[in-house]
Amino acid sequence: MFISNARLHPQKLICCLGIVATSLGVMTPNAAYPQTTSVPVIRILRVTVAGGTTFKLQENWFRQSTEITDNTKKCGVRTGEKFFVASINDNRNSTTQYQEGNRVERLRDYYTVTFDAPLPCNRTNQTWYIFKNHVQQLQAVPIRQF
């Protein structure tokens, strides 16, 4: 049989090659980036506002830190401090707000955060609120060593 006489069907050929390549990729146990293994992401909050900021408990999320007299309900932190985050909610779709006089606080302007370890000023691992403009979210991926 001469090559010039062979009839190639490009659609069938591409389909078959795709199936073979996919099968080989799935069946190879040491693929470069296995699709079944998820890489853990380490989330960090870094305080960026000059002068530091204050984490607040739920009942005080809308108050200015100077208005909160109970020190167990707030936690002051300094610029540059970093905290490992267990969970974070950006409250972007929240319509909750608090108004007092001309001042309006919106929950969507705050992160709701739970940390991996309790904050230094409070020994319990609770959910805290922090003004978004005072912190920066960072992410890190651990490097796997072979």
C-alpha cells in the first residue's frame, strides 16, 4: 500500500489520538502535576495600615475601637504583623449595615476571620472582624521537597 493511496480521516484521527493521550495521562501514576492531589494554600492576613488596627468580636464589628471598653472584645495589632487564617469571608454580598448619626458602617467593608491560633491578646479561638482597608490578604503554597 502506498501512502498516497491511504485515506486519512482527520476528525477520527484527532479523536483517537485525544483518547489515547488522555488515557496515558490518567494512567501514568507519576504525572508532573497530578490532578487528584490538591495543593494546600496557606492564607495570611498582614496589617498594612499605619498605626495598626483592631480586630473586633461580632457584637462590636461596627464600633470604633475607642468605643469598645471591654478589652476582651477587641484586639489591637501593629502594622506589619501577620496572622495565619483558618477561614475568611469577605462579606461582599452582605447588605447589613449600622448607622449612627452621619456615620454608616457596612459589613461588606469588613472581613470575618477565624485564625489558626488564638490572637495574642485573647486566648480563645473566636471569629473576628477587621476593616478590609487595614489589612492585606496573602497566600503561600508550600514547596514540596523530594
